[in-house]
Amino acid sequence: MIKLEFTEAEQQSLHYERYHHPHPRVQRKMEAVWLKSQGVAHGEMSRLTGISSTTLTSYLRAYQEGGIEALKTVRFYRPQSDLRVHQGTLEAYFRKHPPASAKQAMATIETLTGVRRRPNRVRLFLKHMGLKCRKVGMIPAKADVEVQEAFKTTKLEPRLEQAKAGQRAVFFMDAAHFVLAPF
């Protein structure tokens, strides 16, 4: 059991902060320590505040070591990716050389940075940078020659001109290999 003594000023400060601090977790900490200052038993304090006895002990130890200011700190576990350091370089590279797939992006990232990530993590990282997957279009079947010719003149040729100017990327697949799933 942690023995703490509270001055009248500390009790008033705890009482004020438990309602007026902007962060709800800090309010909960202040409430727990304020209840301790009022002489409430630890079990009852845990029940009233909805925290475990271990959490209550950590709040009381924090107060014992650093006072009210120690209770005002809020620590969240926020892991940072190793790719964040290279984000600017990778973004510039991928804007100039868009990857055709997540696996190609994964290989490029590993080559440029030495950091290896799975395809789903690479997709999320690229999405975070503002890049996104594009849907693949295809030329209409040869059954209707007029529709195919209209597609070539109205859609395909302008896109090929944009690709020649460096404004877009165009990828071609042969008709025999359109199935990407195993049989």
C-alpha cells in the first residue's frame, strides 16, 4: 500500500483537474488520486473509477514520484515504421516510376532502403503517400469491329499520346494470359 500525504492546495488542484483537464485519461488519473486524498480504500477507488488495482498503483506511484504534473502526461504506444525515414525519397521515386504491382513496389523499396515489408504493408504505405491502384482496362472483343475501332480512336490513342508525353503509364497484357488465378 502506498502512503501519500496531501496538502489542501494539492487536494484542491486534484479536485479541479478531475473535471477540467481536456484529456479524459488524465481526468481519470486525477479522480483516482483525489479519492486517495479523501481516504477511500483502494478496492473502492478501483470500483468507482473503473480501473484495475495495478493501474491504480501505477497512478499513485506516478503521483508520488512527480506530483500532479506526472499525472498529466499521457503516453500512447505509437510504433513508427522504418519506412517513414525514407518516405520523401520513395514518394519522389514512385511518382516518377509508378510500380505495376505491390510486389514490384516491395522489391523496389527493399532495393532502395534495405527495408523488407510484405505486400499488404507496402500497399498501405503507398496509399498513405497518396498513391493508389488503378483498374486495368481492356480492348473490347473482336466480335464488334465498330466498337473496337471507336475504342481505339476515342480512348486508346489519346492515352498512348499521354504515355508518350510522360503523363501516364500504359501496360499491355496478351490475351492468352488474362487469368491471374490458378486453375
